[in-house]
Amino acid sequence: MVSDLSFSTLGYRIVILSLLSLVVGGLASLAAIAFIESVDWLNDVLLISPRSRVQIQNSLLLSVATIMVPMLGGLVIGIVIHRYSAEQRPLGPPDAIRAVQLNAPLPSVRSGVISTLAAIVSIGSGASVGQYGPMVYMGAIAGNLVSQLKLNIANLTNIAIACGVAAAISTAFNAPIAGLVFAHEVILRHYSLQAFAPTTVAAATGYVIANTIFERPPLFLVEFSGVGHSYEFALFALIGFICAFLSVCFMRLIFYINAMAPKLLVPAMYQPALAGLIVGMVALQLPDVLGLGQETLRFATIEGAFESWELILLVFAKMGLTAVCIGLGFAGGVFSPSLLIGILFGAFSWTVLELIGVPNSGIVVYAICGMMALTSPIIGAPLTTILIVFELTHNYDLTISAMVAVVFANLLSFRLLGRSMFDVVLARSGVDLSLGRDRALLEHTKIIDLPINDFVRVDLNDSTQRVIEKLTEDGRSEAVVVDSKGIYQGIIRTVDLLGQDSIRISENLHADSPVFYEDTTLWQGMSALEGFVGEAVPIVSRVDATVIGMIAESELITAYQEIARVLRSEENEAV
């Protein structure tokens, strides 16, 4: 199909979208680098990083710092978020997904900045949370700010948010293709050319800034010569299945602690401090649980770096502490902890094979398979995780092996819990994306916000003749019936009154006609009108049962068609 846009309009859109992606990509990349550098600096200053801890000779000072730093960090975070953030909670990828999928505004910039600073303090003080979730949200903030410019381009806000997210992931992992795919797979959930081109430029911009200007090191470096035995692919699939169970247990544990938090005697403002105290106490014996654990991540791919019992102990310790930290209010993501838990479990799987004497291709492939198989179901991005492996390692054989584990992990976890942790969080807040974006939009469009018709109101005690006169005067065929207190009683139609001799209308009242309320959604309204025959449906207050207005069936159909048109336009737009 040939576009009917003029060359000048087409040129304008191409130039603006190109500039937009460059600006948003640059801002998001710089913000991501600043975030990472700030966390690293705090980790060194607050004795969280292994390199700073080995330099301290005073064991008492190190023990005190191990306990007090996470606890005080949690205290600061709890006070700041509950006093200065309107949402009184950390913000993250679910908020960006919600804004894009429902065409809704992001939370305020103030709340976003507070949440970002809280995440820096959380990770910097050793909390068991991740950095990639906050960086994704930072990218969304950058895109949202730039999109506020009046540029006269459809879908600009969603495209800009996707550009920011793509650049942030590209910068964090040195993986521009993964950043591009993540933006489409998790945030946009479609692949229109209008969005694909700008997010590609933004992801490339983030990669260039991270590698050319700042020369960011890769997450880790591994060597792998290839899979030596064909049966190992079955083992990779098995690791995928087991990691699916682990990931579901991990997510359910986070949800459980989050649900139990309001029942604790400790006020919500001080719960992060409690979580920090728990982290500190565990870290006295297992310092690897502190912070991001990037050094542990790298050592997990080295044979002999950990005993098998250390690996499995760290897996469950990291799962438990991350659930406690996130459930009790620390700001941060689950991506980094998932990577660490997965790579530790993969390495443990290899030690089991070694113990029982199964010939294998070495620890690296099992560690990487575990890492990606556990992470992918949590973030709901199987393509992204596969591409991250390829871009980090530049190893085709390793990527194929991880792909097998990722596929089987996602197949099982989707059935056990859902597409991702983000989707479950959104569903629990009332935004269910499991049945598609169109369904979610219909469920979040309130009928009360659509054009409401004028209506004829008659009293329950009015005579038949009086009702006919009112309907004739207004040119209507039906009226809303109320009692002496104005409470809704039902619908009366002209056809029911013609030829009737009854003095009152109660005998011909349709009390069982469909009724909408202030909170009735467009989806509920369309479902309620199956088999409906009539002119309009009354909207009644849930509070006092008075009539707010009436809405015609045609208005519901028009609103439904408009949502479908907007979705088709966004998902199939070329430029």
C-alpha cells in the first residue's frame, strides 16, 4: 500500500523521528552511565564492593558496616519515598508498560526522580535488588520528557518511551540489538516500522556512547569452544524446566512478602530498614549477597571458584533476600538478582554432572543457560535474553544452547504464572494484558467518560398519559423512571404505553433492563448489551442510586471502533 503522505510531510516525520531517537538515546544512555557510576562509587565508599572490603583490616569496623549500611540505607529510602513520592512506592518497568499499553501518562517526573535516587541508594548501600529495572524506567522518563514537545507526530510518546528504554538496555549490557528487541517485546509489544526505526537508532546511540565515549567494560567475558555431546541439549532443556520452577517460586515469594508487609507491626516507612538489617545479618556470613553481586556473577563461570554447597546456598539466600528487599520497599529491580541466581544455579547443575561423572562441555555453557533460563520468564523477554547472550559472548554455539533452555523455561513458567513478573504486577493492579492490549484498553475506558445523552425522567406515580406527553415533547421513545426520592426504578418505553388504560406506569416498567454505573467499563458495557433491544442504557450512581445520564448503544460501538482504529494505526504505521 502506497502512503498518501506528501513528500514534505514524510520528510518532516523522518527528520523529527531521527532527531528524537538521537536525543532520547543520548539522554537515556548518559543517565544509565551516571546511575552505574553512582552505584559503584557508593559501593566503594560504603564498603559494599568486594574490592573495598578486602582493603579493610579492622574486622569489627567491617562487621558494623555490613549490618548498619544496608539498614541505614533502608531507613533513608523509606522516609524519602513515603514523604516525597506521590505514589509512596518505587517506580519501575510495570509503570512504563502501563503508560504505553493504555496510552496513559507516566507518574510525575518528581516521583520518577525520587524513585531513581532511591534505587541508587538501595543498591549503593548493599540491598539485594537490581539496577536494570530502574534504568529502564529512567529511559522511559527521558523519552516521556522529550515527547512533550509539540511535534505533530502520531504515537510520539510511546515511541519516545521505547527509544529511552532501548538505549538504557543497550548501554547497560553493551547490547544494542537486545535493547531494540526488549523495547518492542516488553514495552511496545508490536513491531511497527514507525517505532522500529527510531528505537534502532536510539539503541545504537546508547551503544556508541557506552563503548566509544566511555568505553564501558562488558558484563563478563567467557570462552566456549562448543557443545561436545548431543545429549547435552536435553540437559539444557532440563535446566530450563527447573529454572522455570525456580523463577516462579522466586516471583511468588516476592508477591507473598509484599502481601504480608501491611500486616507487620513495623510501619511501612521503616520496613526497608528492617529488610536492610536482615541483609546485613546474612551478609556477615555470606558477603556475596550484598548489592548487585557482579563479581560473584563473573566468578560463577570459573571452575572451582565455588563449592557446590556454596552455590546452592547462595541461590536460596539471594532469592530470599531479594524477595525481602523488594517486598518490604527497597527501590530496585529483579533483573540483576535473577541473572545472579540463574548463573549460580547453572554452575551448580554443572557440579552435579561432574559429581556423577557425566561427560560435559564445561561450566560456562551450564552457567549461561541457567542465567538466561531463570531470568527470561521473570522479565517476559525470551528473545531479548537470547540476544543478550549472543551480544555479550559473540558465541553462536553458546547462544543456541541458551536458546534451548530459555524456550523450555518460558513454556512452563507461562503456564504456571504468566508472561512475566511485570504482567502479574500489572494484573494485580487492575491492568490485565494477558488477553491483549485491546481488551486492556476496553477495560480501562469508563463509560461515564463517553458522551452522555440527555434523557427523559418520569416519576413512578406519573400517569400513562403524562409519560406519553413527556416522551412526545422530547422526541424520545423511552424514559427513566424514578421514585419520589429520585432513586432509579427502571425504564418505560412508548410502545409499552400505547393503548394502555392504567393510570400509573408501574405495571409496564422494565425493571430488569441493563444498568451501567460510574465504574462500568466499555468492555463490561459491550458484554452486557448482548441481545439488548432499546435506545439507550441508564447510568446510575452506586452511592445513592440516582440517575447520572443515559448512553446510546451507538456511542459504545463508536468508542469501541475508535480504540480498534487507534491500535491498528499504531501497530501498522510506516512512518
